[in-house]
Amino acid sequence: MREILNDLLAAYDRGEPCAMATVVRTWRSAPRPAGASMIVTAGGEAIGSVSGGCVEGALYDLGQEVLADGVPRFETYGVSDDDAFSVGLTCGGILDVFVERVDRDTWPELPGVLRSVEAEEPVAVATIVTSPDGAAAGRHLVVRPDSVEGSLGTERLDETVSADARGMLASGTTGFLRYGPEGERLGDGLDVFVASMAPPPRMYIFGAIDFSAALCRVGKVLGFRVTVCDAREIFATPRRFPDADEVVVDWPHRWLASQPVDRRTVICVLTHDPKFDVPALEVALRTEAGYVGAMGSRRTHEDRLRRLKEAGMTDEEIARLRSPIGLDLGARTPEETAISIAAEIIQERWGGSGVHLAATSGPIHPGAPR
């Protein structure tokens, strides 16, 4: 949803309704994850994508119908022998898609959602996509860590969904929830989609070197908020790292100890100098960061392991370290090395094997983020 919010609000501010189609659940090799959205404007424009082109044509037509009658639709699209190339997913995936009309009457809380996203404040949107009588479909509940806007219909349902949505927001998870008509967690018949829009995940890069500059660029492409930190003032300058969101002059371990770190955080130690990287890794490996990697030769790696053990790190803590950093892509240049590091970060997040897809079988996009 995040990628179409600006266009959606622009139409909203003009008083023009839109039809918004959102992927709410996927199976098998679906090309886009839950939360991917497209909108159809009253002027006939289509913005965004839910399937990489497989079902956008069908959803465009459905969006026109929703604009005309205002009735939300819940549709399933998947591959079949008859319609794989017309209204289906030729990749073999299956998508559940919810299509709703968005205007000032149906979603008065929308401007506040965009304000939260722009301010990098965590916000989740819970939307009823199916209900026993159908009348509740399209109701929204906007959930923040300390407040709630809107309503799904009853106080009990709002309390149950907001509690679940806050848990999903804390982990950056978007997903599909099922309840009973009044919000019973073990019930059935009422389906709610929760789109979590947490602030961008953080990438902390230690070491003001050319490999760091290349990793900054790749990190921004992947959607991270990137910080470069180095104790050497002459090297840690915004001019050398124009793609970084922040350049900090400080000892890495001291700076990291005061920074927020969660399971989406990536920490890359590229100094390959023990006086910088060992203290930084002592701090990093004791956080809940989802990825911690360190650059260096195999000889440097062995020396680093010895120093970490001498510093009192446990085998379990050290086992979290990815060193030498990156996947074996044969990388040579800083840009190629940045790609190999990014590939390992993606592999860690999604649990991929790292081998050629041509040598594997089964779904191409299995599982969920770790």
C-alpha cells in the first residue's frame, strides 16, 4: 500500500474517488506479496501493481465496477488450464485481492495514515475484507502504538484487532487474520487484512571506505534508512557518502550502543580493522539485529573470532556473525561486493538457499520473512 499512498491521497484531496485493489493473501509462487496495491482513478488511470502484469487488466475492469457502485469485491486469481493467459497467474501462484472504493466518506482517516508514513511513525491499517453479512466489508481501523482511529463495527472487535495489529506492527508484519463475527479469536467468518507500515528498516554501516559507499546505494534501493559511522573525521563526510541518510563521526561501538536496533536492522562492519570492528561486533552480536556481517579475508576472520572469544562472546553469539560477509558471487569491485552483501541480507530475511533457481524445484517464493 505504501507505494501508492501519495497518488491515492492526491486524488482524495481533489475529491476524486479511486478504486484500490490490495493483495491480502498469497499462495505458492505469487509474484507480489500481501500488501501490494494498485489504484484505478476516476479518470481511468491505473497506478501500481499487484501481480507484475498477470491480473492487472481484470482488476482494472473490476475497479471500474467498484467505482460505479461502491460495493467492495473480494476475488481470487490463480492459474488454470483455461484462463492462464487471460485472467490468471502464469507463474502458478494464487492471489486473494480486495477491491474497495476510496473517497472522503469511505475512509476519512486516510490523510492521517499518510502523515504517519511521511513522519516515519509506525501505523497499521486493518480492513474487513469479508464478513458474514457483507455489510462490514471495507471498514477500516487505523492502529498506532498508542492510539486507534476509525472502527470495524463493535468495541470488542476493535479491541481484539487493534491488539493483534500492534503485535504485527512491532514486527513489521503484514497479513490476514480471521475472527468470529464479534471478534472471537477462535471464531470464523470475518476476515481482516492488516497492512503494517513501519518506518524503513535501518542499515548501519561501519567503515568509511569505498565498499561502504557502494553498499549505501544498494541499501537505499532495498528500502533501508542507511547510516555510515566511522571514528575518522577526515573520511566520514557527507560528500563521500551522498546516498547515506546520515554520516556519523564516532567510534562504532559507542555509537551503536545508543541506537535503536530491532529484528529488521542490518549491521555491516566493513572496517576490517580489529580496533574498530571487534568492539562494534561485541555490541552488534548482543542485539536482536536480523543480520550482522563483517568484511575481511579468511585470515582476518580467524583472528576476529579469536578476539571475540577472548572478549567473552559465547559460541551462540558468534554463530550469528556472517563473515566473510556476502554470498560467493565472485565479486571484485565495490559495487559487485555490495550486491553480494545485499544478496546475503535478502537470503537471511527470506530463508533462501542461495543456489541457482534453475537447480531448485518447488515454489520460487516460499515462506515469510524471518
